[in-house]
Amino acid sequence: MLRAVVIAATAILSCAGVALIAQGVPRPGWGFLALGLVLLLATLFERWRYRPVAKERPDGGWQSTRERFIDPSTGATIEVLFNPETGERHYVSGTAPRTTEPPP
């Protein structure tokens, strides 16, 4: 939802910039257009950059970094894997989510 609002706001900013440039007011027009395009690219890049956590370990030469953390949104332990050939990191869900029920 927030992503859609940001994209709509960037579209409005960009259109306002184009309208101002067309009306002969170039200085604020270029500013609005540049701000709208930068925010749009940042929003689209964010979606591409941050990938979801995988449920299974990938095939290939992946090694464990022994780095683990708790995902605050799911409560699951996330394990970080490293591919020494490419330098890429991969995040894998290590355990089931926490429950609020006490053990039996």
C-alpha cells in the first residue's frame, strides 16, 4: 500500500514538473521533475534489491557464515549463506517461527 502511494506521489511530482516546464517556469519545474524521478527510481530499486528470505538452502558452493538473526516480522531464525565464487549472500529461514504458547 505504501509503495503504491509513493509511486503515485512521484507521478504527481513528475507531472507537476513537466507542467511547470511547459508553462515557462523551468527552475522549480526541473526540481519537481528530478525529485519525482529520483524517488520513483529509489522505490523501484528497493523492490529489486531486497529479496524475500528463502525456505530452502540453494544448490552449489554456498557456505554458512555462522551469522544468524531473528526476523522481527516472523520470529524465525534466519541463517546467512555466502558464495565465495561470486561474493553473493543468501538468507535462509533456519527454524520455525516463535509461538507465544508455553511448552507443555
